[in-house]
Amino acid sequence: MYECNDNDHNVVVNQTKIDSMLGTMDDFDMLLSKLQEKKIHLIVDFIPNHTSRQSKWFIWSEDKKGNYSDYYIWAPCDPSQGIYPNNWMSVNGKERAWSYSKKREECFLHQLEEDKPDLNLRNPDVQQELKNILRFWLDKGVDGFHVQNVQYLYEEQNLGNEILIPGKTEQAYGDFEHNQTKNHPENAKILQDWKSVLDTYSTKPGKEKALIITADDDLNATQLAYIDAGVTMVRVDPLSGHGASLGELMENRLKEVDFKKTGWVFSDKYSSRLASREGSQQTKALLTLQATLPGVLFNYYGNEIGMTDHPELPVPYKYRTPMQWNSNGTGFSRNDPWMPKNPNYPTVNVKSEEANGNNNSTLNVYKRLQQLRKSESFLSGDMKVFRDGDLMMYTRKAQGFPGYLVAINFGNKRVTESFYKVTGIPQQVKVVFHSHKQDNTAIDLSRNSYILDPYQAMVLEYK
């Protein structure tokens, strides 16, 4: 929403102004006021890694104007002779992470694209500028921030070469171990500083301002250090990680996270929608997984109705098509949307999901899951994880409340399971949720096994 000079709205010119294409600051103030009336919290993006080359900071830095000279990371180079400060590559392609400024006759660092020069976060003036941005929005009343590109905030100060992976050609970002440029230990320290700013605006327990980050695929020790730094939430993709099968991958992922500070996210504006990524046949099972895990659910709009990526638009715009409310392609605004609609909107939309009388439509399954999620054992209960091949199982149980067993068949074959033998739950249970049919059967597991078809999920309640 900030003043930018690109269609992606990630090349920030000024992070305290609203881009005129999206409205005015008065519009933002009205939005925030209406949200507060409805007791809805607002989290905004915070982009501390870089600015636009059109930012006045960069223009002044390029001119070596006063303290601004050191606002970015500059180094001697001569691209015409193939001489660069080091072998660092840009994250988003096969280009160098250094670009030459004819005006300054030096190279500036950009871990992302060339139009996003990296800020020098070791400069105290830059640190203060970023804190001022946080305070600007906190003074308006926002409830917290999602910090973008947190893994790239700091680099090694000596600008040393990164380690080339054996057998690679030194031509692309993936050819290197990013020991100099990714998840630097100082990232956690500056997150701690920003959280301290937020804490001065926290009025009482339970009213803390949120600082949220998104984790890499690999939840290594450095990522966990971000939790120790005091961030409120680490957004994690439950499908990222390692495993020979989806069931094994999930088992490994669930054993390595801190549930109290985990937010589960399948997709966002930079990645494929769930139905496109994993296939529509798995959507309901994966929504069941997301809704029944400990932690916070982050739903990317449209996943709850099975929206897919646009078949023709390029990345990342294919992920950002308007919400499909009805078969007319309207329902949100009288104005034309800023992005083309997905051509499947006449059949994949909210009204169709609600109107066909199918209690097991993707949207109705999603609604039933949100109702189930309000149960105390799902809100605060302990979790134990089990797996039998492609069958993923876990229990959720809060003391003094009914417990639940969640079972998800991630395989392509039907499974028959007694459940209590593997998990130790009581033999007397009741089906309280099924992803593909209405079922409230009471079952004696000592006498009856349960059949779960491929890519289906169910929840059993026990005392």
C-alpha cells in the first residue's frame, strides 16, 4: 500500500505514504477506524531490507550527500572488466547482486532485484529511520507488522565470497551456500530492537503489538533464533521441508516447530494457491490439517473455495486475481478490479459453494473446520503425532475437555485403521467431522475399524 514505483508494490519509495493508485492516507485512517469499531486487528507490512532507487535516501546516497552516503551498501567495482566486490548473486535470478552507479562510480548491493537496493542496517541513522517508520504507523493505531524478507536483512561486513557448491557453475543463486548473506545472526538482534519499539505501545497483557515474520523452508537453528528474539509469530509452510512422502514430510515438520509461536500458511501473494499447488483433490484434507494444528491459521483469500492460479498471467500476478464472489465476477466493488479475473470464476465462487446445497463443498468444509477449531482442545490442547505410512494422525487434548484424533490419508490408496491401537485413544469415539461426507457415527474401535479414502480427513472425539 506504500508509495512505490512498480506494479508489485514492493519497490518502496516512501513507507509512510499511501500509493495514490490505492487511495489516500484519509482512506487508510477511515479503514482503520472501521476495523477498530468491529474489533478487527490490522497488521501491515514492514519492508526494512531495501527501498526503491527512486527513494530520496538512495538519490542522496548516490550523491554522497552527508550522512546519507552510507545509507546503502557500496563497494568499488568495475563491471566492464568483470570485477565485482565478491561472487554474490541476486536471489531472484541469475544476475549479480551488485549493480553499478555511474554517478557514484561504485556498485550497490541488492540481494533482490536491481531496483531494490539493500539498506545498510549497520548505520545507526538507518536504524533510527526504520524505528521512526514503525512509530509512525503505531501512532496511527495499527496492531503490528509483518516483516518482509527477514532472512536477507544483514550480510557479513567483510563482503567475503560465498561457498560454491561442488559441481555447480557459479552462474546462479542456487549454486552457492549462502553463508555470507542469509539468516545472519544480527537479523535476530535487530528484530529484538524492533520488538522493543512495539512493546512501548502495548497497553496491557493480551494487547501486545505483533511482530510477524515468514520462515524459510528449512527451520534451522537460525530461524529458531528469531523466536528467541521475541517475535510474536513465525509463519511456516507446513508442506515445506523434507520427507519421502507427504505423510513423512508432515511428521518431520510437526516435530520441529514451536507451536506457541507458529502460524501456518500454505500460500500468499508470492506463491501458488493451495488447489494449484497440491491439486484440488487434496484441498479439503490440507485445510483440515491447517485448521486443527496448534498455532495460528493464516488463510490466503480464495483457498477456502478452491481458487486456483490464473492460467495465463505471469508470476506473481497469477496468484493475485480478485476474490471470486459470484458467477458474474462482481460482489466486492462497483469498480473494475486492478487484476484480470481467473476465467473459472463462473463456476468457482462463493455463491456457487453456498447455493448448491452441498454441505461438503470446499467452503462449507472450511466453515465446519473453523467451528470445530473453537473447541478448547484445539485452542490450547497438547498434541501427539503418529504416522502409519501415508496415514497422518495426531491427538489434541486439553485437560478437563474432550479430546480429538485427527486422521488424514495423504496417500492414493484407501486405508483401514482401528486408530486406538496406534494412538492409545479410548475405544469409544464419535465422528465429529469428515472432509467429504456427513458423518456423526459413534464407533467402538475395539470392534470396528474406520475406512478412510485417499486424500480424505476425519476427526474423532473421545472423552
